[in-house]
Amino acid sequence: MAPPSSISFNSVEFGKMIRKKRKELNYTAEKLSEDCNLCDRSLRNIELGKSTPKLDTAMRIMNALQIEPEILSKYIISEESTADE
């Protein structure tokens, strides 16, 4: 079986989780953006579910917010493979 060629990601729920955790930690969006090397608009779009972060970006945000990496699997909807099985 070939590895998945694409992964569907629940961006809205991931964004809600990120925003909730950021607020729990009294972290401003500006500070989190700075710490994760993102522009404010990119973080805002991720939090609102308007954009899906790349894996490395999601991991930087989660690391800054002290979120365990395993949590990311909760936001994967499905995997699709283009290779013949």
C-alpha cells in the first residue's frame, strides 16, 4: 500500500483549538505569530479555519503552545492515495 498522497485536514476545528489554547495561556496573536515566524494575517487565517497550515507550521504553533504533537491526528479527516492498491 502506497503512502497517502494527500491528507484532508479539519482546518476549522484545528484553528478553534489553537485559538482556545492561545487564550488559555494568555498569549497574544502577535506574540505567537512572532514566535512561530508567521505574519499576523497567516495566524489569524489559521485560527479562523480559512487556511490550512503546512505540517511544519502546525508543529511550530503547537510547540509554542505546548500542545502534544499527537493531538494533530485528531484533525485529520481522511487519507487518499493515488497509487493502485
